[in-house]
Amino acid sequence: MSGFPEPRGRAALVTGGASGIGLGIARRFTAGGMQVVIADAEQDAADRASKETGAPGMRADVRDATDAHAPAAATAVERGGVHVVANHAGVGPAGPDRRAWAGTRCRSSGSSR
């Protein structure tokens, strides 16, 4: 027993999911049966990744606080919650208010960390 919950059917949001490491993660998650939403700053790139993986793609620029929250909200509505967030966008929120992800929380599955 690995100690990790079965990923099949779980919902995952992958930012920066249209290229590089983010796309690789989106591919693995979908191949493993996860319900993935791909978010990327470029809609065309998100559409290409969506066509390749079968996961819905959406435009979201995580440098903008409103955009940063939109993919999480969409994933929660479309998939009944968010179990995994893989933040692989190459940028983060700009400006003095860097609390774009302040509303998120991390839950551990029994880890001592």
C-alpha cells in the first residue's frame, strides 16, 4: 500500500498545462484516469493541449488574481471539487498583493510534514 489515494476519478487543475512540464503532468494525469482541467495564458495553446489530452483547456493568466481563481472555480464546478493543483505556469501574480492563491489550502493524507 503506497499511502496515496487512488488518483482515478480525482480532479486536477494544471496551470501552465499547455507546454513543458505542465503538459507532461496533464498527459500523465489523464492517462491515469484523473479528471484534468488545463489552464494556460494562451488560449490557442490550451486548445491544442486539450485536443491532445482530451482534458478541457481554458485561458488563465495567473499574473492576474481574477484569472488565477477562475480555473480553480471552473474545475470545482465541472469536476465536483479540486483534489490536485499542479502550478506549472512560468509566472506568478505580479504587484505588491501576491495573495492570489491565499484562498487555497493544503490537506495532507497523514504525512507528518
